Amino acid sequence: MKKKILIVGGTGFIGQRLVKRCQLAKLNITIISKTKKKNKHKSIRQIHCDILKKNLLYKALNNKNFDYVVNLAGYVDHSKKIKTLKTHYNGCKNLADYFKNQKLKKFIQIGSSVEYGKIKAPQIESKKIKEGSLKSYYGLAKLKSTKYLLGLNKKNAFPCTILRFFLVYGPGQSENRIIPFVIKNCLRKKTFNSSSGNQVRDFLYIDDAIESIMKCLKNKESNGQIINVCSSSPVKIKFVINKIWKIIKKGKPVFGKIRLRPDEPTKLFSNYLKANKILNWKPTINLNQGIKKTIKYYE
């Protein structure tokens, strides 16, 4: 019998890629999406539901059993602070509270490197983070979700794992993210503004991110763990922008025109030692390969 997986946020950038990978793994797939954007596969069941609305969520999930749950749900516009906090924390809490009494094999929460706030890089899983130190509501919501899930793991042996993704990129990503933003402006032969570009970041190609989820699904050793998922190859934003510009040979970046956000860390990167040890995972697509694949998609 096929194992059943519920992908919450299954129509988003990461969600759509995960759906395709789960199809290859021959899993029985159900997705939850707040939007009415339909998946293209008739074999995939789709539930239209806002996970913030607890009663409606429980009604939608009633009499449905799953082996695995992956929570990718989120609110894209992080400038709306309270909405961001509620969607990412309360939504996660509603899901966890429903499934804590179910016979679930794994609940994977997709966390974020932003949870580390301004803790000195490299940001590793064992570092303690105080909620009050976080300026980003998105980071705060993700951290509160992490703590809530780990509490359930200790109390109820809830089989959860938090995969803390660093900067995931790749084909199909929204234009409001740095790499597709630069690619599209270069392809359109536009001059575009940027920050100084001196921020250091850890970029991870989408397929590598998806593979970490797949390796985590059946991994019992990862229960109750926070695991960083990253490339372990930090680079300056300016380096990435210039690399794209030199490949496309069109458009022009103008550095120093955009101020950094008050909550923006200057250095955000880590290593994948824990992911490699527990999940036997490591990235396979380097930044040069990933950027070329992404440019080809947008071309």
C-alpha cells in the first residue's frame, strides 16, 4: 500500500517541487492550499483551507489518515507583521495539535535560517536563541513553531523534525526573491538597484532542499531534532549578482542604492555536518550549476 503524505502549502515554490519528487517516490499525495491555484495532476487530492481556521482545518482533515506531514505553509508578505506571526506560528500549532494524537510517522516543519536572528555566524543548531532578540516577525514565528514542536516531542513523543532551510533558490521561484529578481532584470536589459551586496549568505538549490525532506521522511533518528539544510559555501550577495550579470551579459546592477532592513543579519551561513550525520544528506548542485539552471528556466 502506498504511503500517504500531506503537503501543506503544496502549490508554493518548494511545495510544487516536493509534489513532483513524491510522485517519483510513488507516494499517495494530498496537498493543502489556501489559494485556489490548482495542481495539474488529477491523482493528487487538494484541500482548500486556511490552516489558521482551526475548526475548518479539523473538519477538512476529518477521517483522513497520513503517514507523513510536511508543513511548508506561510505568508509571503513579511511586512504584514501580525499576519506573518499568526500564519506561521498559529497555523503550525493548529496542524501539530491535530496530528499529535494521530499515528503519524513524521511531521516535518520547514524552518528558516532567519530563526537565528543576529547570532554570530556560522549559525549552528546547538546555539540557544532568545525570542526577545529577534527583530523579524517571520523569524520569531518560525522559532516559536520550532519550540512548540520540540515541546510536543518531549511530552508526547511527537515524531517531528525541524529542517532549517537557508536561502533556497531555483526555477519557478517568485520574482520578489533575489536570484530571480536579478535574472529577470538582466534578461530585460534593465538597470536595477541593489544594496551594497556585502551581506554574506548561504544559497541552496531547490532540488537539494527537496532531497533533504525525502531523506528525513523515514528517518527516526531525526525525531526531535533541528537540522540545518544549507550549502556550507557562503558568498556575498554582490558576488551572486555579478555572476548572474556576467553570464547573461545584459542589464546593469547599481550597488548601494537600497538600505538594509534593520533586522537583516550581515552574515547568515552554516554547515551541513548534522544533516550529513543524521540524514546522510549533502548538497549536490553548486552555486555555479544552480544559477545556470535557473537562468535557463527563465530564458
